[in-house]
Amino acid sequence: MTTNTLVPSRTTVTEVEEFLKKPPAGFSVEALGSGGFRVHSDPQESMVLIDDFDSCRGKIVFQQSLGRKVKMQNLWQYTSMRKSLLSKRIYLLVSAYEENSSETNKKPKNEARMLQQYVVSINGNDPYIRWQLERGLDWTISSVAGESYRVDIDFTDVLKSWGAKNLHIIPDKPLKVKPVWRDACFTLKYYSDALFDFSHWFGFSKIKFSVCLYSAH
């Protein structure tokens, strides 16, 4: 399956195998002698938030990745992170799992069958995406009680928009099975040096906001 573009330049969804065979501009893939791949990218153009993971072809390492959970400890790091989010393409690894619509054939969540893994890119500089990210980050700062906080930024709605038009990933069950998206988010953690940040200690400084592909209006 080739890369699918939902809104021109706004976001793409690419199977991992396809990504490794035909990496996008700014990426290169190095096959390792021990098996697996090392993926290189230009940190000036892209923000990769993908942890190392295992595939049927070995371990995949995104060399310049910051990981899915990014820690910040001062205002400079926060400002730099915010600037990158609002100006670069953001890359995540997401998974599509099977959801069976039959009421008599439900599986526990941990037994769901994984259908495919995708590398998703979101253009943080796209006006609509940028507006949502700015609004969410500003809302986070104004909402948390303490100086330290954690914010989860969720792109599940973006993947649902893609899935609604691409259910042929299971051609033999186009109506009975639809994908459930997992790992379509990343986390920013800001730690201050405040000695008595009780709100953070007791878990009251956790925020989550979602980004969608289309405006509801």
C-alpha cells in the first residue's frame, strides 16, 4: 500500500514496510548486518517521536528520534520544543488493531489482533493543525495547577478520518471489521525544580488534548 494523503501536505499514513522501502524526502534507511534497520532523518525538517520497535524484519531504530515521551526541564527547552512542533512534520508510529462488530465474538483488549503498523506524519506548520496545537498548548499551561505537568497530544481522530476511507486494509471483511487505532499520541513532560509541587506529585497536572483533520463546521 502506498502513502495515503488525506489533505494535501497536511498528513500522510504509510505502512512501515513501504516506509522502509521508499523513505520520504529527508529520510534514509540503513540495513544492519545483524538484521533490522536504522532510519536517519533531518532534525531541521522533521520531528520524529518514535521509540525503537521490533518488526518481522528485525529491530527498527529511528536514529534522530526524541521518543514518544519528551522531557523538558526549563523554559528554553519548552520554547524550542513548541517551535519545532509548530513548524516541522511530526512523525509517529501507530498501530491498527481489529475490532469485530459481532457481539458474540468479542475479544479482550489484550487479545486483539494487530492488523498493521503505520508511520504517520502530520504537518505542524499546516495552518489548521498549527492552530489546534497552539490552542492546546496554551490551554495546558493555563489549566495545570502546579509548575510541572504532563500533556498527551492525541491524533486518533486523524487516523479515524483515514480509516473511514481506507477500510480495504482487510479486503475480505470490509463491513464486519474496522481498525481500532492505538499509540496515536505522544507525551510532553515538563519538570520544574519547584520543591513543593504537590499538584504534580498527586497527579493533578495531567492534561490531554486531541487534534483532528477537519473542522467540525
